[in-house]
Amino acid sequence: MGTAARPVIIAGAGPVGLTTALLLARHKVPVVILEARTGPNTEGSRAIAFQRDVFDIFDRAGCAGRILAHATPWGTGRTYYRGQELRAVTYPDPGDSPFPPWANISQTEVEAALRDRAAREPLIELRWGEPVADATISPDGVLVDTGTRVLAGSHLIGADGAHSTVRDVAGIGFEGRSYPDRFLIVDLRADLPFPRERRFHFDPPFHPGRQVLIHQCPEETWRVDWQVEPGFDLAADRASGRFDQRVRAVIGDRPYEVRWASVYHVEQRLAPSFARDRVVFLAGDAAHRFIPHGARGLNSGLQDADNLAWKLALTWHGQAPAALLDSYHAERHPAALENLRVTNGTLRFLIPQTVADRQHAHDTLERALTDPAARDAVNSGNQAEPYWYLHSPLTTPPDHPGAFDERPLAARPPVPGVLCPDAPCQAGGRPTRLRQLIGTGFLLLLADPARLTEARHAAGPATRVHALPHLDDDGRIAALLSATPGSAHLIRPDGHIAAVLPTADTEQITAAIHRACGAPQFTESEGQPGR
């Protein structure tokens, strides 16, 4: 049996594993999901905050509508110190995107939506109660031992969490550390007059000396996250009545129902490699762990899934060389390093481990009470953003790179490596969105309709080619892309811009597609990307 005749095997039926499976199935790749649990996890909300661009991934997976219909959108985060508001961050307006900057919904509900969609997909088989016990890895694929049977797969994806068996059998480490500080996380159902915003409190009157984070979730549910003392015992807190006192200090004398409560500690960990032998890959918590403040864990894991799926699909179908798979680590490991850098800064401010860090956090908060210039240094968690693949080996460098602002929340310029913008458009006589044209192959956008025929020939049948004037009459998309007369934009299946070409030169188009397939020197004898 050839490698491409075997399914891709995914360990883990959480959001990352299910999303990867749905994206692969969209590319006509069969998938077997192995899940150690005997059934779905229906308790607790766990992760709740999902970033706008992640909803485009859910859209490609076929369930963004259901998830968003049950979610609570929000777009403002406020930070307080001793009851005084220090700063408010309003996240960029979604503009022409149908999705809000942020939406809160429990991870459990997201999993249910993804799982129901996977159940309707004939290319996906989900096996409960079958863990990965061991695996034999070779250049021809992988043999996975579940303890009761051995399965042959073309590739193995570890989406099996922080204690990943796949990571262990691949011999990949997990560098970093856990921190002793404890946090109490509770989902309360109550009718509260709080705004639909992220609100973070340093040293509030209702929890002096520590921190509290408050978020609204669907169905009148509120996520409250308290920093608690070392050695905190939830059962003892409830039995003593202290738990009720904590809740009352936040919500006052109102009826409430505890829907879920848990205690967690934070970790900062990173696998040194996200892949082995172009056969085994790690995604989500199996590859990286970040503190939850900033929502960089699951959002980043879903971007892992989006990045990996199209690359596996092209190589599985023989439409790109195996070298393309090297770019998964080359792109997603730097993304994780950036998340680690950002969250380490948050960690030093929220739960400082040294005298110097404690003094810095205290002094900054005190200054911020009266000095507006100090308020941007108050760090309660910088919210997740998609990583920019500016220096990826798949990205065609621009001829004249210009300087632009890469700081958080800066406007996203339409340069190679960033996610393409979104806007309503017309394609094939029906209304759609630009990002809905993305997903199953490359997308080539031409400023000059006269170059369509030759560009289609150069790009190959697996690349969809559109003329910008045919997509929108008012030039909205052309303006968002900063298109020039005769320019061409190549968009990857995950929505990132692979190349911006000043002219629709056929040789440059072919070279950009080859590069985006991991093969700048791809020859006819090796096959043609996209053909």
C-alpha cells in the first residue's frame, strides 16, 4: 500500500485535532482520529475566547455559523488598579468581516460543533477509547499501536494535549516550567449588570492584594478567574463558606449558580521541534503551552491546524514535494516563540517571581494611577493575534520592502506573509467574501483582467485565478490589497499572502507558486505543484 493510500492519523479529538481533520477532509484526505477518552468531555468551559481570524478557520471547517450563533461577541478590554480604570483597549473594528474581534464560547460547545460536523464527513473516522500507545515511524509512514490494534497511516499528528504520547514516542522534548501560583476559575450563571467586555482587576477592593479577571459568556454565564493563595484547596474553600464569600464580593447579593469550578496553575513550555521525519507533527498543547491571559493557547493551536492541513494535503495528493512539510516547523515554531515572548512578559507582571519584577509591577501600577504615559506598561495580557510569516521560506520577498508598524493591534498591511484582508465580493455570479474563496488551493488575484488566460495556464488548474475588477465593481478589494495596475497577489490556502508581484509575469507567478509549495527549484520531472 502506498503512503498516499493511507489515512492521516490524528491523536486527540479536541478542537485542534477535530479542526485539522475537517480541513484535511475538505482537501479530500481521509483521516482517523484516535481519542483516549471513551466519550466527549461535557464538563467545564475551559478555553472561552476566540479571535476573529480563527472564525475564518472554523468557516473553512464548516461550522463557524453554529459556533458564532451561540457565542458572546466583545471588542473592549479594560484594566483596573484598586478600582480605578487605567486603560481601555478597543480591538480593531472587523470592518467587512462578518466576525467580531472576539467572541466568547466554551471550548466544550466548540468541540461539540466540530464533532457534529466531523460525524457528517465520510472521510473522517473517530474512534473513542483508542489511545496512541506506541508508534513506529519510517519514511514510508507510520504504524500506530493502540494497544488493541495496529493502524497504518501516512502521517501522525499529535493533538493530544500537554501530556502528549505522540510527542513522547517521537522523542521530542517539552522545554519550560510550571509555576506554583494557583488560580481559581469559575463559570457562574447569574443576572449581572456587568458590560460585555474583558475586565481585569489588579488588587481590587473585593479581592485585595491579588487579581481578578471577569468575562461574559453565553446564557448569562460569567467567567471569573481569581488569583488565589498557594496551597489553595477548592473543596475546603467551599466547605468553609469562603467560596461563597469570594463570589459575593464580585457579584453582590444576587442569586447565582456555579456551572463549573476548577483550579489551575500556569505553564510556559515549548517543544524544540514540531515535527519528526516529515511524518509526525505536533499541534496545539502538544507543541506549546502558554499562560491563559491573552488567549494565545487554543487560538494558536487552531492556527497550527490551519497551517499544517493544507501542506499535508498537497503532499498527500502528490501535488507538492515532501519538503513543503518542513515549513510547518519553520513557520509555527517562530509563532510559538513569539507567543512565549509575549506571555513571558505578562507572566513577569502578573505573578512576578523575583524581587525586581515585583517592584517593577508595583511601581508601574502606582505611577499609572496619575500618569497616563505609564498605563501602556501595565500588562494584564496582550490578546492573541495571527503570526505574520514575513520571513518564511514560502514567502516571496517583496521587491521593495517598506517599513511598517509590527506592534500589537497595528493595522495589518497587505504585504507577503500576513493574512489577506476580507471584503464582500461576487464570484461565479453569487455574493461571497474574499476569504471564502480561500481554502482548497492557492488563489491568484490579478489587477488586469487581460492577463487571466496566460495567468491560469502558468498557475495550473489547482490555483483559482480571479481578476479583481470582476470580484468587486467599486475596487474595495483592490484598495485593501494596495493593488497597482498589472499587479498579482498569490494567497495561500490558509489565507496568508504568499507573494505580491508588481506584474502578472507568468514566470514570476510560477516561481511564487513553486516557492509557496516549498520548492523554489521544483522541476517538471518531480511533478508540478497544483497540477
